[in-house]
Amino acid sequence: MKKIFTFFVLGIIAAACSTEDANVDQYEAQNIDKMTEAEFVDFMQNIAISRDVLPSELNPEESVYPLPIESISTIGEEKFLIEDPDFGACLVRDINLPGTGTVGNFEVTKFNDNNGEGISNTKFDFKYTAAPGWYISSISMNVVGDCSLTPLVNGIPDVCAFNIRNCFSGRRTGVTYRFRDNCLPDCTCLAAYVVMYTLKDNGCVDRCVGVWVDGEQLGLSDTAKSNTFCQDDCGEVQDN
């Protein structure tokens, strides 16, 4: 009887492992290039939640930035930009994955936007760039005037309550948010959590991780970070 019970328990464990493996295979066996944009967004959300990269209670529809974002632009493998990344920069930080190293970088740059009618507006770009071999799936970002206003739950940053959150289509290697200067506080506290992934040769997702833009420790978390910068830190600006 003891042997029968042992085999029964082992059978349950094997079945559970098989189910888990099947779920992993379900995600890892699908080529993202064959998905529509909506299918890909849902697909990556499911992967991130299943691998504890994002909380299951996250609702993207609840993320609304209270100040206007002028534009959000992305680039992928089919495009590239050539520019001086540090010109007019207020803030330059790495996106580091513990145990792996740098998987991307983040920068804030200030520039004058000339509309061709003699009117120039000062604007800021928040630019996320993935390292070679990595892609950006989603960004959860909190922009406030004081880091003490960053949403926390028991001292841990609550990405569900961050005031900016966006998901992107497949193979995005860069994302840029553009703000007018009068839409940002004179000094800004930024906390940014980026979901990133790698692909296998067959176009299927391999790694899926959540990483913070490097900076000062945020709350009681060992991994969450934040950065504070002021508009005056940017110095000279370029015309765009």
C-alpha cells in the first residue's frame, strides 16, 4: 500500500511538472513575428506575469499620466538613429540586470524644438535603449516632483500604481517619451521599471526579465531605484 501511495504522489508531481513544462513550451514555442501587435502585447503580458516579472493584478487601463506626454516613439531592428547621446543630457543611467550586467541604458535630454515659425519650445526626451540582443516589452514609469510621492506598498514600490505605463509591439530596441518643459516639475523624481526579453534564433522568446533604471535605492526594496534631476542640470540645449 505504501508503494502504491508513493507512486500516486510521484504521479501527481510528474503531472504538475508536465503542466508547468507545457506552459513554458506554450510560450517558448511561439514565433513573435507571426503575431499581430495586440496578440504580442497580450502574449508578453502573460509571460511576464507567469514568470513573476509583473504582478498579476496589473491593469494597464488604470495607468494614466496626469500631465501631457507630447509623443511616444519606438524604434526596432528595421531602424537606427545616429546621434550624440550625451549632448544636452540631464541624466544618463545604465539598466543593469543582476548577474548579467548592462542590458540597456536610459537618458534624459533637453532640446529646443523650433516649429519653423520663429517659436522655440524647450522639451525633454526620456529615452530607453536596449543593449544588443535585448528588446523592450513594456515600461512602468513614475514621474513626480518628490521621491516620497512614489507609490509604495509596505515600503516596496508599487508598479501597479505608477503613473505611466506602456506596452510595445515586437522587437522594440528603443522607446522615447517626449515632454514639454512646462509639463515636468522643475526637479523630477523618476522611477522606471522595464520589462525586457531576448529571442531564440527561431523568433521565440527566451529570457523575460524586469529591470530598474539604475539609481538610488527606492523604499525598502533591494532592487528598486529612483533618480532625481532638475531642468537646470541640463545646461546647453540643441535645436531639433
